[in-house]
Amino acid sequence: FLGRNTSLAVRAAKQAVAHSGVDLTRFDPYQIGVYTGSGETGLESSEFFRAMGAAWAGSPEMDFKDLGGRCSRLIPPYFSLRTLSNAGVAFLATELGARGTSCNFIHGDIASAQAISNAMEDLMEGRCQIAVAGGYDSLLNPSTYLAYHSVGLLSNREPGCSYCPFDSKRDGLVLGEGAAFLILETLEGARQRGAEILAEILQLEHFTDPSDSVEPKSDVDTFCSRVENALGESMPDFIVAHGIGTREGDLAEAVLLRRLFGSRIPVTALKSQTGYLGAATAAVEVGFAILSLQERMIPPIARHDTTDPAVELDLVTTQARPIEATEPSALCFAWSWGGQYSWTLLKKY
């Protein structure tokens, strides 16, 4: 019954639970929350092609009313379970025995950031004791490929040099798939069960600036004032940029980051390592940021050759860079095509 994207979600969430060492059977099931960010659907139009071919053979009308009867039997009977955008949260709640609060978000790249944010709020306000939160998506299907190709967002370069954010030769993105989940608890709850605490989320903010453009954009003053007010004196030791890999998108982000931090804070872009992951983006990059804090190393931008002269940032390229701070922190940015923005400030515990 699982679609490809939901299968990724179940695997990642189960790995997160196992790695955390938490025994969910020791919790009141109504105090276990599940929060997901997903793509809008996993619907693949090719599922209907056989039925369409049979129904419309020799018919000039090609009317959907002809898809009933015998032709409908050529449509996979469980396609809806594999394509619902909330299938992940439903399967996870069932698999994990979680009967507490559950939510699913579909706001593009920040969907999983909203899932994590919602989980944090429920933990702080006592609606759950433990939360499984993250995101998942699979963009490796013909319909998605054709959609991104039709608006000119895909890279046309050879695999060995494609998808290189902030590089002077960048020309678009490469589609991918993935999932990442976090086990979130209050500090008190984590200490009580003797958990190995990996990181602390200091801030997670998001806002919407409606846009009808395929390129992320925002009023620079509004964006910067929001980030500055939220961070205050807190400066991260490195930044995970959105780094979408398009010419206009990277330039717009470089202006924002330069305005906020100058060129004094190292910047990396992890989509060069993972491909573009849609709704899984924010959670996956938060997960990598946590691993980077644990290892005290900033991963480099892959396949980066020559920095665009208009990008005046301290980019981490060629090789990983060590983090010298005793209590290192990371700031992860994400934004969606529709104008939703988020940033997450993490600290090694």
C-alpha cells in the first residue's frame, strides 16, 4: 500500500526511533505526537494510462465518462492510498502506536520545518510528551520531472558538474528523494529517560511572503528585519543556505545573507549533496546540520568550481571545514516557491 515517498518516511522515522533509544510502549499513546511535511501528492498519471487507452481506443472524444465499467479495473485499486499527501502521517501513527496529536504540512520546502515547529509548540504546551517530526518526498517520477523541466528549473549539465549552488556555472537543480525525522522531547523528559541529547533547537521561525514567481523572492528589508529581530545577539558558527542552484535564486539569497551576516560566517549548501528534496528539504538539512555539529565539521558544497563574483559570501568548498567553537551552533534556511520562509537555529548540546 505504500507509495515510494511514504516508504521513505516510514524507514526514516523507524530509524529515528531506534537511534534515539526511546521505548514508545512506555508512553501513554495519547501523548505521542506525529508531525510530517510531505509533497502534495505522489500521484503519477501513468497509473491511468492503461485504462485511458482501453476506454478511448477509436474514440475521438476522449471523455472521462468512458473510464467506468471494465476500463476502471485497469486502474490500480489502491492508488489513492499511495498518493494521499497525508498517507505518511497516517501510516506512521499506526506503525508507532501514536494516538496523540498528528499533523501534516504541504507548504513546499518548508513543510517539514512547519512539522518540527508544530511539534515543538505541542511539547512546550503539554499536548504531547514525545514527538516524531520530520518530512519526506520523492520527486523521481515522470510527471514531476516534466513539470520542473517545463518551467526551466532543471540543470542541463553533465552529472559530474551539475547542481552546484553559488557556482558561476550553475544552471538549475537536480531532482532527488529522501526523508528525515527527529525525536523531539523537552529537556526534562529527555533527562528523565537518560537520552543521548544531540542538539537543542534554539529558534524555529517561519513567515509567508506570497509570490507568483518560480524564483524565491522577498522584500529584503522585511526579511532581514525579521531574522535580525529573531536572532538578536545570537550568531551561528555556520549557515546552511537554501542554495537552490538557480541563477536568480542563489543571487537573491546571497544578497540576503550578505546583508545579515556580511562575509564573516561560513556558508554551505547541502542540496548539492542530496539533490532537491521538495518537502523533505528542511528536515533533511536540519538533520545534516545536527550531524555537522556532532562532528564539528562543516560539509562543503559539492562540485563547486568557481564562485559567482556577485556572491560575496564565505562559502565552504572543496573540503570540509572544522568548527572551532566550544558550543557550536548552526542556522538552516529554507524557502518554498510560493513565498514561505523558515530558519532554524540549532546548538550542539
